[in-house]
Amino acid sequence: MVLATNSDSEEHLHSTFASRYVRAVVPRFTMPNNSMPKDAAYQVISDELMLDGNPRLNLASFVTTWMEPECDKLIQESVNKNYVDMDEYPVTTELQNRCVNMIANLFHAPMGEEEAAIGCGTVGSSEAIMLAGLAFKRKWQQRRRAQGLPTDNPNIVTGANVQVCWEKFARYFEVELKEVKLSEGYYVMDPAKAVEMVDENTICVAAILGSTLTGEFEDVKLLNDLLAEKNAETGWDVAIHVDAASGGFIAPFLYPDLEWDFRLPWVKSINVSGHKYGLVYAGVGWIVWRTKDDLPEDLVFHINYLGADQPTFTLNFSKGSSQIIAQYYQFIRLGFE
């Protein structure tokens, strides 16, 4: 979210190339008193947007800025569909479910042939990480309450190289963030140091597959093995979340033998960004869980005021369907090859 502030620049916008219907300046921070023709409104906005950068030249924000014209057409045709209205748009819901299952299979989730994957589409990896963190926190609380232990001081262990969304999760949902410091020449989380920081209040350890700083993969397998030893010694159940926002759509294709995903028993959830190497415009991410047991049922809401019973686990409600459809297009268009 960008916080809007009044700048010191002129109070009104001057439109040089707008249509002849625009006879007065357009207020910047108040709504105009009168309406204007649609072509004039378009021209005013289009002219001002010319001062934006060219998305095709934007290599700094880690998102897709070009898609094939056929996919652009699908996006335009579905831009007015509300993703959350499953009864009204059942095919869109089906496409989302297919995407979740494709991703879960790509990440080696332990599913039977007829078993559906557990996951959902999100606005991006930030929302996906919030949902994963909430699931870990709730599971930890349930275990502690069952043991008659306090639940007022949860923490999460990450490397100091994590993206800001992890800091947001910790601050917004009152979880202590324990960061493993980086060292000269080693710019990702050290698994041994991470496991040393784990205690009875740790809800999970977050590993990064594709650091924002360098693109480097953290050693998830070593983290899994060390954590398994510590859990066996202590009787704890501290698990791993893999933030694969950048690497989730890279590793399965370029490094298929690398063990970082659900092949490792302590990896319980994985997020991946559709709008990075999923090759979709900004606005889509994915979260998948290892099994149904890893997503506490009391975090899933069931609503019926849009029709039949609909389960939902998101931080927002209404949103567009176009990015979900675009992701499905890329999956079937490109395939695994």
C-alpha cells in the first residue's frame, strides 16, 4: 500500500492534449464538480501515464511485464469476473484448483491419484506467506494448549536476507522474528545456526529458495536433516516453510534432483509467485500445503451468501479472476518441457 501525500507541486493538473471538452484544469486532490466525456477522461489519464516508465524496460521489480496476445485477450475477457464467487464462475474455480494441483505435483506433494491438493491462489507471495505463517502459528498454539503450556510468545526463525513480507508477518501477527545473521561471503541463512536458534516457541523455520539479494538457494535439505535431529531430541514438532517465490518455478525444471520441496518430510508448506517466473502479470501467487492436516480447519471460513457453501482462506475477499486464468494459460501453453 502506498500512502498518499500532498506534494508541493501545482494543485491542478494541466492536460495539454486532452479533447476540446476539457476547458478547465482537473483538480488533483478533490473530485471534479462536473463530469466529462469518456474520451476526454481517457485522454487526460493517458497523457499523464506517458510519464511512467516503460514496463518492458522494468527489470527491477521481479515481475512479468509481457504476455502473449492470446493470453492478453483471455485476461481482458475475464477482468470483470469476481474470483471469490465460485457458484457464479465455477469454471474459473476449476481452473484455480487445477493450478493448485499442478503446483502441488510439481513440488512432490504426497497425494494419492484421486486426492486433491491443499492450497489456493493469492494476490502474491506476500499474502501466501501470511497465510502459511498463520497456519504454523495456529498449529503451534493448538499443540501448546493441548500440553497446558502458554501460547503468548511465538517466534519464527529466518535468515536476515528474507524479503520484507516476513517482517510484516511478524509485526502484524505478533510473532517474534529471530534472524540468522549473514556473514562475509555467505549471504543466505546458515541451516546450523538457524536450528541453534529454534526453541519450544518456534512456530517454523523459513527457508528461501531464491534469495532476493543474490538469487541463491538455501540448503533446505540440510535444514530438514538438522531439524529432524533436534525434534527427535526435544520432542518438538518445528517444521519448515519454503519461500520459493523466485525459485519455485526454476528449481523443478533446471535442478530436478535438488531436494528442497515436499520430498523432505519437515517441509509443510511452500509459496511461489505466479507473477515472477510463473510468467503472469503482477497480482498472483500460490500457497500449497503438504497435507490437509497442515492447514488447521478453524482457519478456513465457510460462506453461503453467494450461493452454496464455499470454503475460503484468504486475507482479502473479492478480487479479479484474470491472473488465475492467465496462470492456467501458461501452464498448458508451455507444459513441462
